[in-house]
Amino acid sequence: MNLNSSRLTLRPVCPADRPMLIALEADTEVMRFLNGGEPVPEAGLSDADFLTPRGEEPEVLAAELRESGTFIGWFALFDDGLVDGLNTAEIGYRLARSAWGQGYATEGVQALVDAALKHLGYDRVRAETMAVNLASRRVLEKSGFRYVRTAHPERHWPVPGGEHGELVYEIGMNYPVRVPTSHNPEAVRGLDLL
């Protein structure tokens, strides 16, 4: 699958992307909300609860700037199968710090969600982010995702703010997204954890 947005090209990763994928995970700020900011070994992590792509994963798309071809990170769409009777996918992404704050994450997420819901046959796309990861929350909310629930997964690595949990978001074409009233994700905005 190849996707183009106004400023990005998303294409399947390949072995030539390996050095850039490794460099991305060597950045402590990029890894901050995944493993507390620890660089990932070159071989990747087989026991991690997050993806460490190395250029051979069919669900991972390299993100490049259309004008220059510069690698800025990756996006992924994982098939979760039938969940609650809906064909469900999960989206993930990781961008280099040089690409932060420029709308690339939102643009890439929107392109992938559009493909998933309109062309790949998914009824729903889900995403998770730490409650304290305000930037990723904004990306998901700008992309049309709605908060569904808070999960408290067991983590292999201590992550500052992890005690506030992971927020689960979803978006779909033909069903109402549940927005619970029992939890307000806005409540963590005031936390001084970032």
C-alpha cells in the first residue's frame, strides 16, 4: 500500500530503511512515552509492548516528505480482526523530533484512517496513547478519533505518568463512537509530567 497526502508519501518499509528506523528509536525523546526514553538496541526488542520496526514489517509504512523524499518516521495499520462484531484495525506511528509540531502526524493519521475506512474494508480504527502524551492525544482528536476508555496495561518499563493509563480512541464510518461520561481525559491536561 502506498499513500500520498498533500505533503507526505507513505510507502512500505524496506530493509534500506533500517538505519533510519534504528536512529528514530535511539532518540530518548521519541521513546519517552514508550519505554521511559531508553534507546532501543539495534536488534530491536522482541518482548516489548510496542513495535520496533526494522524494515521488513508488512504493516509499517515509511513516512517521507513528498518534496524531498526525507524520511521523517513511520505509520502502521494492524489488523485486529473482528472486535465487537466490527472489522477493526489499530493505528500506530512514530515521528522524528524534527517533524514534530508541523502537522505531519495528523496528516499521516488522516491518510491512513481514510484508506482503512474507505478502501481496506475496516469498520473501525483504534489507537492508544498515554494519558500524559498530550501531543499524540491532540493528533488523534484532530483526526476525528473519540475517546472510548482508559486502560491500565502492565508495562515492562517504568514511564513517567504511566499511572494515569493509556487512553483508547476510535473512529468509524457507520456506527456511533461511544464517549463515556465517567472519565474526563481533560483532567490530566493540568498534570506537570511533561
